[in-house]
Amino acid sequence: MYVSCRRLKPGGGGVNAAIYNAAGEDLQRATKECADTLRPGSSVAVPLPSTSPLHQREGVTHIIHVLGPNMNPMRPDCLKNDYTKGSKILHEAYTSLFENFVAIVQSCMGK
């Protein structure tokens, strides 16, 4: 079975671009240290360096990158209306996201 991965990089639009812009180049470097790509349905927690403007201004300590299913035919690896597969990938993405979130909270609480 072929599973594609997508590069973690700044750009695009919307929330992704806004987060990278707010966090500065520190996020891009930190992300590359943790992971270069993600497969659909997975996530990665990236510790945000204290030198990042987003960390300094807002106190943000981590960014969780998550990749859900692609239903857009204008983008690579579209699921072509396979909502059964899309729902499974979306479930995996949310599960991975919340597992990373819980791990971050537990580490901050010293558990």
C-alpha cells in the first residue's frame, strides 16, 4: 500500500501560514529537527524555542503539526470522495493530535 507523506514547511495559506509567520524562522528550524514529513493521519509535537517571537509574546511552548485526509482533487493524493477512508484518516489524525497534547501537558506537570 502506498502512503504519501507531505513536507512540513511554511507557506500555503490560512492557519499554517499564520502560525509560521508568528513563530518566525525558529519554528521552521525546530520542525526540521523533529520531522521533515508527515503521513496523513499523523502528527508531530515540536518544542518551540524560547527565542521564537510566538514563544516570547504569547508563551507558546509547542506547535503540533497534524495532517488530515485530502479530499481536494486539486492537491496530490486526493481520496476521490472515499469518505470511509477519509473518516478513518481523520480519526487517526485527531487521535494523534490529542495524544501529543496529553504528552505535552503531562511533561509540563512533571509526570
